[in-house]
Amino acid sequence: MAANCTVRVEPMEGWPAIKMTWCAQVNSNDVHVAFETICAHVFAATRPIYVVVDITANPNFPIFETVVGALPIFKDPNLAAWLIVGSNSGAKAVEGLLSRVTGRSNVQWFDAESDALDYLAAIEKQAANL
């Protein structure tokens, strides 16, 4: 991955999750590459996984590219949920549009990454007790 990449995707060791981190100024091509990477992870997963999305840099979302990139993943059963850290109007617009189009609401919002990881740990603990 290029050092100047504006949207990064990386595995989260020890979690059934991958992390997507957005910079403030976003290159549309980086959005495309990031969603291709997420698709590969989700489609190859042997169990549902989470995508932790860090938007604390308050990115300038390219709405069209983000919706087109997220759509195939949003409705895939191997995607447990999007755990979004931070908030902005572009992200809320993307979520609303994807939820309406797919009929699926699988987004959780958090103020801090630690809150998202606490949520993920609680879900994993609950699943282990079943």
C-alpha cells in the first residue's frame, strides 16, 4: 500500500475484524482500492467479520464512490457489521442510503475506537458462551 494512501485497510490481529482508516482529504482512487480490499476479506471469510471504520479525521467523503464501493459488502452475510468511530454528515448520508437500498441496518456508531473494541469484545464473549 502506498505511503500516501488516503484510505487504509488493515487486519486487526486478534479480532474477527479489519480496520478502515480515512484521512481528512480523500483520493477517490484510494476509496476504490480500499473497498476492493475489504471485499476480498469479507468474501473470503469463514465467519462473519466486522469492519471498524475510523473517520475521526472528518474525511471529505466522495459519496458516489463510497456508496458504490460499500454496496456489495453492505449486503453480504459475511459482514457482521460496520463499527464506525467518529461521525460526520457524509458518513451518515452514506449509511442512510445504503440502509434504504439494501434493507439492512448493520452499522454501529462510536465516539472512540476503545468503545468499538469493547462492543466487539462483548459480542465475541457472548458468541463464545452460546
